[in-house]
Amino acid sequence: MRRERGSVRTKSASQDRATDMRMQIERAIRMIPRGKVSTYGAVARGAGFPGAARQVAAVLRRGFGLPWQRVLGSGGEIKLTGDSAIEQRLRLEAEGVRFRGRKVDMKLCEFKFGRSARQN
């Protein structure tokens, strides 16, 4: 029985860490203002999880009500495909984000995170 309890606690602690990570990433995404964008990697760093760009993508896939259109691949590239990519570009243009060809003009539109949300 003790082993079961121990594994339940471990699983619960693991779930708590995953929930904390998801919440910190969501908070960082919500910090990006209208007309600005960030990258998956920068959001991960801003949330206090450098190197967790894939987790940012996972949060965006599962999250509701997040400004998903404001998160891009490195260099300002839209990583979505098909209709989703078109929708992302249209949403960004409606917010005033400027493009240079197929990429966002990151010099004008990149949001810079301050201290990581996790440190606050």
C-alpha cells in the first residue's frame, strides 16, 4: 500500500508542476499586447522555462481564450499551415502587425519580456 501512496504523491507532484508550467506559459502569452508578437522560445523564457518552446505550442493547442495568433516561430515566421496560417496572418494584420513578405517585421512588432513571470 505504501508504494501506491508514494506513487500517487509523485504523480500528483508531477501534475502540480505541469499545471504550474501551463499557467506560467498562459500568463506569459497573455502579456503580449495587441499589435505585438513573440516567438515560442521567447514565451518559454518569459515564463521562466527556457528551452520549453514545444510546451508553449502544446499550451496553445489546448488553451482557450489565449491570443494564439501573437506567437510565432523564430524570425517572425508563421508556423501554422493552410487555413490556420491564413487566419493567423489576417488576425495579426487586423491588430496592426506589419509584415515583410511572409514574415512579421520583428524589429517593429516584437514584444520583449522583462523579468520572467516565474520570478515575480
